[in-house]
Amino acid sequence: MNSGYMFKPRIAENDSGRIEASSPQAQARRAQREIELLGHEVQRLYMITEAMWLLLKQHTDFSEEQLKDIVNEIDLKDGVRSHLAPASEVRQCSSCGRTISIRHTSCIFCGEFICVK
């Protein structure tokens, strides 16, 4: 049955305990906010990675070339040069559908326990 919405409305419980569906506009606002938060997280992780690399360069004899070689080695673990972590390192949460690391035992977005097979 097609309700005319691009997105399936989410059902949520409000403060008074009544169940209500969120509108596509509310879902879009939430998605936009999540995108902004992810952008900030990427920037934070980039800064931490850069700081770690500077510390390594200052306290070891590692070179830029060695770093590039290791990054390429990790990139090619799945046989594809994509400049992304290998797909085998992530999975979809069965509850919210978001991508999470295989190392997590619960979803970092919705808290759902992840059954490790």
C-alpha cells in the first residue's frame, strides 16, 4: 500500500504516552541534523588522526611513504581500491538499519543489542 510518502513514517511515543507518527518533514529535519553531526564527527576524527600522525612522526622514524603504504594495504583488504574501510568491517543494524562497526556489540545509534554470529 502506497501512502504517498517518500519515507515510511516512524511511530514514536510522545511525552503523554500517546503514539504518533512523525511527518516526512520531521524525518527530513532529523536526517539533516544527523548529517551535520556526522560531519562534525568526521572533522573531529580527522583532527585526532592528524594529531596521532604528528606524534608518530615526532617520536619515531616513520615516513609519509610508510603511512601511505599501510593505508593502501588496509584499503585493499577487500580487493578494491576505494579509499574506504573494507566492507567486511561494517554491518547494518537489524533494528534501525544504520551502518555500524562489526566490533560493536550494540548499535551506537539506537542501542539495539547486536547478536554476534
